[in-house]
Amino acid sequence: MKAEKKRWRISENTLIILGLLGGSTGILIGMVMFKHKLSKKKFYIGIPLILILNKILELTILNYIN
């Protein structure tokens, strides 16, 4: 709706950065729930890849700590 009214929106680069910082799970859930950004390759491929990388990093850190 904001796009149609030419109002301010969150940029795609901001969403990618938030995904890299650990928000990829929420971004992926939002994409599926609202059927948004599913036609853009950098989102329907990129966000799941970022999620996998986040989980690998998370497991690596947890294993290092223990």
C-alpha cells in the first residue's frame, strides 16, 4: 500500500542486512505469510541461504562455548 501511495518503505538492502544480522528467520516467515518478495530471486534464494549460514554460525559458536 505504501508503494502505491509513494510513501517511505524499508529498502531491500536493509532487509538483507537485517537477515545477515540474525533476522533471517523473521524475514522468511514474513515473506511466506504475506506472500511478499517471493518473485525476487535475491529474496527467495538469498534469505534461506542466509538463514542456513546463520544457523551454521550459531551452532559453531555454541559448540565453541561448550
